[in-house]
Amino acid sequence: MTKGCTQNHYRVEMRPENGGVRRTITCWRADSNGRLVEFPPEELRHIENLYPAGKANLLGNEHQFTGNFTPQTPQDVGGSGDFTHITTPMGEVFSYNERFRGSTDIEKQFELRRKCVNLCLDLLIGWFESEIGDDPNFPSLRKYIDQTLRHDCINLIHLFAKQADILTYLAGGNSKNAEIKIQFVRFLRECNYLSDKDIQSISLEEGPDSIQALSIARRHVLTQLKLNDQPELPKSLLFLKDQNSITLSFKKYYYHSPIAQKIFAAQWKSLIDIAEQVLTDSGDFNSRSQLNKKENLIQGRDDSNPRLEFNALPSEDAYVWIVGAAIGAQLFETPELLVQFDCDTAPHYTNGEWNAAEKRVYWKNTIIGRHPIVNYAVWSVPNSAFQTERFGKVVLAGKELSNYSYWHAQLSTEERNQWDSELALLSPASAHANLTQNLKLIRINPETKLQEDNASKSRAALLEGLEGLKPPLTLLKFINSPKNSP
């Protein structure tokens, strides 16, 4: 988190209770120094409405909510999730999976980014037109930006779609950022934006600096205007002399040019509408609130400063947002999320960290807005008393018990009762061979071949646990063979 920024924090604690999940969420907002600030009121009301028991205030600006849910988890942080609890005579299986934030409508996100890229390039064309539109070679430059550069920019947002936003290219530190930088340099090279000379003077660790980037951009403009043989920058292009000249020229165009106002007005509302849909889908209430504020700024309204007036339709804040949204930043906040789930046994399937001493799974994430965070865990608890009474020991646990329980849950009530009553008659008191044979002979009346195949697999899992061995393929074939059916 950069200096001066504020950030939401969420701690979600869960445990199984009464066939569902007991969930407590604690949320707060802090600045870069860790000082608590006001949590966004709209989001607070949204969370409070999901928890009928209401809230308990902690430390003033820290808020806590608790409730019981089944099977779906509440959309408190934003997203969607499920918790299932299956009980069988052999034991129980618990399954949890949840998406936090992000958006499942990937195409809508790409549509937003494409529109932002297109608006940026339309404004870029308009800017050059306002400065050098009378140049006889301007049509060549317009075509280059409108077709070649636009095509490459769209490809670039697809290239980095699964990465952190491309702004991390400008950040240093970890290997992921380094990889993004190298990919970006490779992209520029392969699309002919970098020459042989450029590639020899650009650091792979840092990428092109601002002076190099300006020099490269200026060279491509000169080439399209057929002025690349000029020893000095022509007078008509002095607005590209340095960063300060560029800023002054672009701001003059952006704030006061009818061209910019027309381009902006035609596309801004569409961007806002799509961004609203993406943020609503992700559950990012605070970013949505900030988006609405930006929309007000565009229309010349600012409740915090009623005397503020704009000379033109667009605002600088809006342009920063558009550029950021085009490259995957600015649209979302990046809150911190800690999730924990109490489990009686270690999960056999999870992407969290298991703490054996606490009997708890932890997930710790920073939510990168457009990328969903998905947490999951599956664990099972054998009914040791039942299994020992029927088999002399625990024969199904972990993944095998989970698979058995899923199959068991698919049976009709009649089929399930038939299977369980037959299973309850088994006893280790008889000879081991008879126990094994009796297990093989248990049958239900399957409605489909698939149900019988799944029943055979469940018998095989029980036999595997009984024998303490991996069932050979011949055993599965034996159980499935018609001649061995009673």
C-alpha cells in the first residue's frame, strides 16, 4: 500500500455448526501507518443486512458480524461460496469453496478494458490532430495509431490478463514483477517498437526509462510523418520536445479542445455503465462508490467543493482512471483478506495452510481486484465406532471416505436405506473371507449402469480399506462382472 492510501481489511472465521457454517467477519479500514479510519458506510450497511444478528463494534472503527449459513456463504466481502456437510453411517465429509471478489464475467472486463484503450487512442489521435492536423502526412500517422498501435495495445491487455496489473511493470522487487518487465520488453521488440540499438541500451531489470520511452515514441511519430531524416526536431513537433512540453500541450487539448470534449462525451457513459456492472459482480462496494464520485466529477459536480467548475467536460481524474482501467488498475481496491476454517481433521484437498496444533486452515491473500481469490478445503471425519464394529477397524478415511460419501448422497432414500441396512449386518466376528464375500454381495437396485458402476467403486474402496491394500484392477473387474452378481 502506497503512502497516504487507505485499505480495507477483512478477517473471516468459520467453523461447522448444525449442518451449516458459523461465520464471523471482522472488517476495518486503515491508512498506510496502520491507523484505523472510517469504514465505507455503504459497504457496512450491505454486510450488516446479511447478518441478522447485527453487529458488535470493536475499537470504534472495527466492526464484527456473526451468523449461521447453509449451503451458500454470504456475499459479505463480495463473491460467492458454498459449504456442504454430508453425514453417512461411515462418517462425515465437509466441503468448503468460495470466490472472493473478482468477476466471473471475464468478457465484460475485457470489454471495459478494450473500450478504455480505444478511448485513450481516440484522444491521442485527437491530440495530434489539434497540433499537426494540417501536416500533409498526418493521415499516415492517424492510420498508424488507429490500426497498428490500437491492435497492439489490445493484444497487450490480453497478454497481461492473468498477471497482476501492468503497472507492476514499473515496480521492482519480486520475480513476478521481473517477468512482467521482460515480457513487456519482448512484446515491444517483437512488434517492432524497439530497434537493435534500443534493445542494447535497455535494462531487462528495469525496462525503458521515461527518457528512452519518449525518444522511441518520438522516432515512430517522425517516421510516420516522413521526417525521420531531419537532424533536429521540426518546429511543428516541439510539443514533443520533453515531458513538460507534452504535459502542457495535452492538458491544453484535453481541457479546452472541442475535439476532446466530443470524443470523451461519446464514450464516457458507456465506460461507467460497464464498470458499474463489473464492480457490482465483484462485490467491491467501496470502488463502486468511488466510481460514482468520478462520474459526478465528469458532469461538473463535486459535493465536497460546490464552487469547483470545469472549463471542459473531462477531468484529469477521469483520464487517470481511464488509463488505469485500460491496463487493469485503478478500477478496484486491493484489500487484505485473512480467512480461517476450523477442521477436526487435516483436509485432504485444500489450497490453504493447515495448522495441526490449532486444527485450522488459513488463507491469507491480497485481493487483486479483477482476479478472483478462490479458497477451498475438503476434509472427512470417520465414524470410528461404526466402522470398527462392522469391520474390526477404520477402513475408510480421508479422500476415500469423501468419495464414498458423495456416492452415498446421490442415492435415493430407498437405495440409501437398502445399502445402509445391508452394511449394518456386517460383522468382523465371522471369518475374514466371509466378511469380504458378504461385502461383495451387497447390491442395490440401480436405475442406471452409472449408479451400479459407482456402487462397485464404493465396494472396492471398502475392500481396499479392509485389506489395507490398493485394490487391483482385477478386483474392480470382478465386482463389475455380471457373472459375480447375485
